[in-house]
Amino acid sequence: MAQTLSALGDSFSYVAIPLLVLHATGSVAQMGVVTALGGAATLVTGVFAGVVVDRFDRRRLLVGCDLARLLLYGSIPLVWLAGPRPWLLYLVLPLASAFGMVFRVAHVTVVPSLVPADEITRANSRLFAASSTAYLVGPALAGLLSGRFGPTTAIAVDAATFAVSAAVLVLLRLRPVGAPADPAESERPMDVLLAGARFIARHPTLRPMTVLLTVLSSLTFGLTDVVIYRLKHDLGQSDGTVGYVLAVGIVGTLLGSVAVTRLRRRYGFAPTWTGAWALCGVAMAGIGLAGRVPVVAAAATAVLGCSAVAGIASMSLRQEVTPAPLLGRVTSAFWTLHSALTPLGAAALTAAAAGYGSSATLIAAGALCTATAATALCTPLFRVQPDRALGAADALVEQGDGGRLPDGV
């Protein structure tokens, strides 16, 4: 329930923040700058989020992250009472993104302690399905509230959802995953990042997947801003229509969450993950080619459905192959590494939309996404079986000094 409420809050900011920037500045490029700052904050936080999650009580961290986002998002409508203050968004969104990163890492580490290894994909699919329901309702409500009362009202509701989520988490008692690292250990954040990166670099599946995701994430991180700009600027639609289109698109996430377990069991990890990203690129280009709102909504549904399949499969694999005491740090390093180019990608995507038009930008980005996914055919992703990938993780842990994980892992 707490995860669903937190996702509901995220879904409100997913629509309300870009709309507020657009209302205040009228610039898609400024939307991209705000999004890029959020991505940069996520990237920086990823350096130390893993060690924080592995060392401290994860339930308290989840509660603290929700309360922090309550205060941050709650400050926007209060300050806006005195008139638009776009500068505040440049402060709030990066900080909220940082706390969101810690929340996501902590959430990922909890799942393996609750279900057997062979049920991780199914458990993740159910969590994604619950989040998808929140994202299905959230954008529509955010669009309606923004259209009738303004984006600041939607952001106020966003803040309230984090308050409720924190209250629910206070009542929970989560079983810790593995043995926490010794708090007295003097490890620098960069040492921790390198510990996770070292594990990823030696893993036959995580290594190529991280490299490919670095490119794929940079191509898709600013997609929401461009879709909103296309609907508002090119197709002349209202805030409410934007909310409805994004809400319909979230149906794709729900469908992908339901389908991923069956797809992975039938085709294996590599074909499922690669095929999902290839189809995602095709659907992105479809948004650029579409001239009518229903077609844009259908293509957005396909994009989010494919993203859900790829994301759940990827997260489940990491949880399966990573030793529990290291999971927070590997998750943090993985997200940090593959998010390295996302701030530049978001800024470039929105700048391209402003300069060359949203249609051409989406078609080009979609083609690059599909081409990048196709290169997976030439990587170890298609040469390593899932059982061998699991064995490789055990081998890394047991290696001698050359491949040994740092003390405290």
C-alpha cells in the first residue's frame, strides 16, 4: 500500500511539475532543464544511496524519504500563493529526486527478503501492477486538477500522498535483507560506488546490460516532456487531455507488468529485455508520426508497456544474482552508471524538440533506441544462460583478492 501511495505521489508530479514549468515560462527547453536537474540529482545521490540503504534501517529510510518529499512538494503551493516562483522548482525537484533515489534503492532491497528467488519476477510484476494502477489514476487526476485549479493544486495533493505513505510505513515492520554493513566502517562514498561497479563489471549479464541502458536511458529520460509539448504545442490540447493521454499510457505499464513473468519464462531474459526495448523505440517513433490524440495515446501505451517489461526483467535479474548484503550498493551503482547520460539526454531531447519539432525528434530518438537494442544481439546477453549468470554471481563472491568484494559486503 505504501509503495502504491508513493507511486501515486510520483504520478502527480510526473504531470504537474512539467505543466507548472510550461505555465510559468512557456518554454519546453525550461521543462527539459528542470527534468535534467532532477536526473543529475538522482545520479549524484546514486553514489552514496547504496551504502546508506545497506547500513541503516530500511523502513526508517523509506519513511524519512516520504516525509522529505512531503515538505519539498508542499513548499511549492505555499510559495506560489505570493505569485509564480519558477526558481523554486530548480531547488525542489533535484532534492525530491535525490530522496526518491534513496527510496527506490531501499524498496528494491526489501523484495528478496519477502519471497523465494524463483518468485522475484512475479513479486516485482505485482508491485509494478499496483504502481501502474496509481499511475493510471494519478495523471488523469493531476490533469483534471491542473486544468480546473492550476498545477499547484495538483502538487499539493502530491505532497499529501507522501504523508499518507509515510504513515503507513510507520506501522510496518520489514524484515532486513542480509546483514547490514558495520556502521563504524570508514568507507568513502566513491569506494562504495566502485564496489558495486566492480561487481557489475565482472558479471557477464549485468555488464553489457548496463552499457546498453546508459544509451537507452539517455534517449528516453526526457520523453514525457516532449510528449506533453507535442500535445500542448503541436496538437493544441488542454491540460486535461494531457492527463488523460498519460493515464491511458499507464495502462501499458499495467499490461507489461502482467505479461513479463510469462514472457521471461517462455523466451528467457535476453530476448524479453531486448525485444521490449526494440519495440519501445518503434512506439516512440509512432508518437512522432501520430497526428491525432488517440494514436498518440496508443503509442504511449506501447512505450510504457515495453518499458515495464524491460524494467521488471532487469530489476528481477539484479535481485537474483546479487548477494543480499551488497544489493543496495549494486542497485545504487547500477542506476548511477546507466543514468550517467540522462541529464544531457533530457536537455538534448527537449532542445531538439524546440529547434526541429517534436515529430522529427521522436522519430529520430525512436530509431536510435531500436538500433541500440539490436546491438544486444552481439553481446554476452545472448551467450549466457540464466543459470550460468546466477553461478557467475557466486563465483565473484568466492574469488580471491583480485575479484574479492570489499570487506563488509
